[in-house]
Amino acid sequence: MKRLKPFSYFEPTTLQEAIEIAITKGSETYFLAGGTDLFVRMKRGEIRPSYLVNLKRIKGLNQIEREPKKGLRIGALTRISEIEHSPLIYSSHPVLRQAAGILGSPSIRNLATIGGNIGRASPASDLIPSLMVLCARVAIEGGEGKKELDLQQLFLGPGRTALLPSEVITSFFLPEMAPLTRATYLKLGRVEGMDCALVGVAALLTLSDNTIEAKEAKVALASVGPVPLRAKKAEEILLSGPLTEGRIKEASRAAADDSCPITDMRASSSYRKEMVKVLTFRALSKTLHLAQGEKLK
């Protein structure tokens, strides 16, 4: 563990005040939310901020709200444990609750926030694949005003985002799920719930009214590329005909082909590719079963 570099600390009470501090102090300014990742990286010497801006005293950034006939908005300071236990998320977007429940340990989930987790841009994030298949959008505010991006546009590489130094993630918007739509997230880790994903797969299917064909199909992968990614070839296969076991297997092989994992001390590239195929098949099969159950209601 390296000795921490001295830094100045701020606790603004408004978002505009936090942004002004970042503009004034420059690129060595870091925003603090839950701190579960930031402090670890500081202790390792991976980052050496000169200024820390704590966002926790800013009101209105930790709410989960339904926008009638539109969708759900989740404030960036919402803790992962609040997502895990939210009745609103359970009733409208349960796959996100599922992913939140297997992120880290209970103590981490009680501190970590959705904005901090997503802003870290980890290729192994448990939340990002589910948010991607849910077509999440991210709201951002900074010195140049407000903007909103599709979630996938946020990621430029491992630990790198499209955020400017003065910009802050303020919320995430999830559109309403269409009828006959279900989604599943599955994760492979060495220690269930405690380890970052060796492979993570989120799958979403929207069924046609009178067939077992999909009107919409999305597959997102984590920990198998420099950023979380959509398996586009797999999605095309799923939309090309009835969702038979053979078609799901073909889509699962395509998802593995779409992945580009590395070999590291945790797993080999070939093992991760094989697990993409296995988990994609399981996630799609489970999602289809859930959607068919919804169809019978």
C-alpha cells in the first residue's frame, strides 16, 4: 500500500457548486460517491487526486421515481442495496434488482452507488449488462450544461468514459418494458456474489403475441472485452425465427464469437469464451421460460 498524496476535500450541497469546484480545480479533481472503488485505487497508488468532491450532501440524487407511461429514473447516488430492495424496480425492471443482489458483499452494496459503479467503467460490472439490455440512458450535467446518452456511448475503454472532467452522472432512465418482456442476468465468479465476474451475461426477450418468436432480443456481455458489449450477431439470430432450442444454441455460439476476452490470472480466454456460450444459453432459456409464463397469465 502506497502513502496517500495529500488532497483537499469539499462537501458541496448543490450540484452546481460541485461542478464549479471541478471546473476551477481542473483534471486532478475526483468526485466521491460511495467510495468503495475510489479509496481502494487511491491506497494502491493507481490514482492520486489533488481534490476530492463528496457528492453525498447534494439532495435529490438518490431517488428512485416512476415517470408515468415513460419509465423509471434512478438517481446516481442511489445505493446498490436500495436497488436490490426497491419495490418499484422489482415490479418494473426485476433483472436490475437481480444483478444488484449479486454485486459484491452486503457491506459493499450498502455503500456503493449506481453512479459510482457505472462511472468506474469496469468491463466486469454486474450492473452494466442488465442496464444495456434495458436500453438505459444516462443523464449527465457539467460545465457545458446537461445531456443524455445511451449507456453504451459512455464507455471508451477499461476505466475510461466519455465524461469531461467537470461532468457528473446525475441519473439513469429505464424505459418501460414492453408486454411479454422478460430479462435475466447470470454471472460466473470464483466466489458467488463476492468476486467480480469472470463472465456476465444479460438476456432480454420480447415475445410475439401468438408465437414463440421474438419481437425484440438483446444480449449483453461483461468481462469479455475492453468494455461491456452487445452480442449483435446473437441478437440477429434470435430475431430470425422461432425460439427453438437449436436457435438458442446457435445464438449462444454467436455470442461467444462476438466476445474478445483476455487471458489473465483468473481465467484463460478460451475458458471465458466457452462460458459465454454456456451462460448465454442458460440466460436465454430462462428468459424464454419467464416470458412464456407471462404470456399465460
